[in-house]
Amino acid sequence: MPENKSNQCSFFDQVLSPQPCLLCQLYPGQPHICAGCSRDLPWLGHCCPRCALPRILDSPHPCGECLQRPPPWQQVIAACHYDFPLNELISRAKYERQLHFIPLLADLLLARLQQLPALPEALIPVPMSRQKLQQRQVNHALLLARQLSKALAIPVLDEQLHKRRDTVQQKDLNRAARQRNLHGSFSLRGPLPASVAIVDDVMTTGATLAEITGLLAGHGVKQCSGWVVARTPESLFAP
Ligand SMILES: [Zn+2]
Ligand SMILES: [Zn+2]
């Protein structure tokens, strides 16, 4: 009898209990991570609405840098600082294909997107070159965009924007070299709606977003936002 009862509990535990937290494995995930691990994430607090760089006080106005040299995009939404454990999760999803982290990463961004008064007409994941796609086998930005698309009922357009050539890893370059490295590396096929969000995992200097946004603006896109899970504290325009 006790043995039977134990079997029943195990069955119901499996059916009714949520998966354990992806981070600590100790408490139930809600649905991916537990409340404690969620609280401990490096959430981005007050930040510039234009470039998402952190600031001390809340303000609807862009930071000084964005006022002096307005970036080619209208808005950047970022969920967290690119810090532990998020950097680890993104790295594992990206380089070790631990794709079970993608729904969690999308949910972090969705939590931030709830504050938006209006949504774009389409989501465009940052594309990979054919060579990089063969190497990694999956574009994690596309997977992220698909998760967001399901939750927000916005279509993903992943056929229009292409990365023409493989570029040197952006993370190995300084700011100026990043811009040079990317110049002319994207191309566009087919029309796009007037407002789009470019989806990626991390925004570092914003060089990729600037290159894509510049291209899209020349093809009739009026409102271009960057949606990223994490933001590093680097600015495209800082000296
Ligand atoms: Zn946890
Ligand atoms: Zn700014």
C-alpha cells in the first residue's frame, strides 16, 4: 500500500507540478524560473528610451548622447543588463544550442514589452549569413522572434532581410571597427510595413541595429525599434 501511494504521488507530481526552475533547479518554475531567481536577474531599471543605456532617474526623454547624435532607430527595448546569469544563458543558447533557454529569454523581454503603448506591425530577427547559419544550424534571433510573435500576435518576417556576407565576430572588434565591419553587409528583398521591431539577443554598441535601421529607413520603414533581451553598457557614439 505505501508503495502504491508513493507511485501515485510520483505520477501526479509529474503531471501536475511545473518543471523545476531552469536556474536553481530547487523550486518550481513559473513557468521557466522560480520567483527568487527571477528577482535576482539583472533587470534593467531606468534607461534612455532611445538607446536603453542605464540612467539613475526615470525620464521619458532621451539621454544627452541620443539628443546630440540621434540614432537611426526610434526606440530600444531591453529587458536586462548583459550580466550573470543572463550572459551565461544567452551564451549557452547561442553557442551550445541549449535552445530550451529561448522561451525564458523571450519571456523576460515580454515582461518589458508589456509597458509599450503600441506594437509594431512586424518582427524582423537579425539574420545570420549563410555560412554562420550552417555553422550554428539555427538562428536564435529567429527563435526568439517566433516566441514573441506567438505571444503578441505580430508576424515574423524572416525572408526580407539578409546578411550578405559573413563578417568578423563583432565582439572581437572595437566600436569604430564594428561599424566598418558591418557596412553594406545586409540586403533587403521585398516590401516591409511602416513599423517594425528588430529582434536580437544582445545589443552592445548598436552597430548592427544602426546598419539595419539605416537600410530599412531607405526602403520606407518609418518606425524602427530594437528589441533585445540584454543590453551591454557600451554606446555606439561614445568616444
Ligand atoms: Zn530558481
Ligand atoms: Zn540614449
